[in-house]
Amino acid sequence: MREEADWMVPSDDTILELVREHGNLTPTAIEDLGGPSAGHARNRCPKLAEYGLLVRISRGLYNITPEGRAYLDEELDAAELEPVE
């Protein structure tokens, strides 16, 4: 079972899974692929990047990090993550 952190919401897993499957995505693309609304993804992607699960490639474009993959593969406890600068 994936170990979520207090700062996470249920849709974060969906966002991470879509980015892992499809590569670099924008919040609009996340919505188009069946994820949460673009507005919600627009709020969550920066938070996931803040904790190192996603990386911002350019304005509004995100990709998954090795830590994000490890979390999805149940190899990383997200509660242990600290914000990265």
C-alpha cells in the first residue's frame, strides 16, 4: 500500500500515474487524459513538485521524478519527504 503524506490528496496518485504513463504533461493534458480538472491539477502539480515527486520542466509542464516513481511503486513513504527548493 502506498504511504501518503498529510499534505497529499486522493487525486495526487492519479496525477502521478498519468505523468508516469504519458511523460511531460500540463494540467490541461492531465484533465484530457481522465485525471482531475485542469484547475485542480494546476494547484496540485506545484505541491507535488515542492515535495520532489514531480519536476517542473517549464511553466505549466511537469514530469515525474525518481522519487515519484518510487512512491507509485510503494518503495517510498511520502510522509518522509521534506519540501525541496
